[in-house]
Amino acid sequence: MCKAQPQGGFTLIEVLIAITLLAVGILAAASMQITALGGNHLANRTTTATALASSIVEELMELDYDHEWLADTTDGTLDLNDPDAVEAALNNDDFDIATEEFINAHDPDEVQVPNFTIFWNVVDHYPYDNGLADEPVVKTIRVTVRRDDRGVQRDLSLDFIRSEYL
């Protein structure tokens, strides 16, 4: 009589465990892809906000030193290093708002402003005060771009110092 040879192979339980592990691995990879897409979206929005702020700064820096858009709207009382004071100034209209009319008057092909609000503020004698109230030597221009990223309000600010004597 012939003895039956044992056949090699996997049991049903082993196959189910292998499929489960494969599925968990694939789901983990998919989760990483979703997180990466979200990070790319945030980086894209931040880059756009930075480009918008830079464009506005360039436009403001080209203006004459005494231009109305470079007037100190806070009478020199805004401390740009105090986040609470800056937030209060944003909410109290101490910042000028870059409207589409402002943008289009300067360079409509370069700057797009959908879903972004652009503010700027000018403070005379900051960070350097020459002691002469009637003659500012420097102005600090802060441009803030506010955007809403999926329900989260985000601000990006750029500060530039403008000297009266270039």
C-alpha cells in the first residue's frame, strides 16, 4: 500500500492573515498620500500668499516716500512685535486693504487675489526714531495676507523698512 505524500501549501487561515496584512499596508500608504496632498496644498497656498505680499511690498516701495498709501495710520502707536496689538489693528481698520482696484491699477496680470485679503500698515519712526516727530527717517511697512484654509484663518506678514533717503 502506498502512503499518501503530504501536499505543501498554505492553509486558509494563513492566506487570510496575509491578505489582512497587505490591506493594512495599502491603507497606511493611502493615508500617507492623503497627508502629503494636504501638505502640498498648504505649501501652495503659503507660496501664493508670500508672492501676493511681495508684489504689494514692491508696489508700495516704488511709491514716493510721502505718498498717501504710505501714511502712518496708527500715529506711530502700533508695536509690530506685539501680536495682540497687530490683531486689534487689523480688526479696527488701522491697516489699509489692498482692493482689486489697487491691484489692477498697478499690475493686473501679475497679481490675483481670490480668497485672499491683503492688508498693509505703515509705522513712522519704527524701529528707529531720530527724535524729530515732524521728520520721519524710516517707515516700517508690514504687509499681511489673510486667507482661509479649510476653515482655519492663516496670516502671513512681511515687514520692510523704507528709508526716506534711498
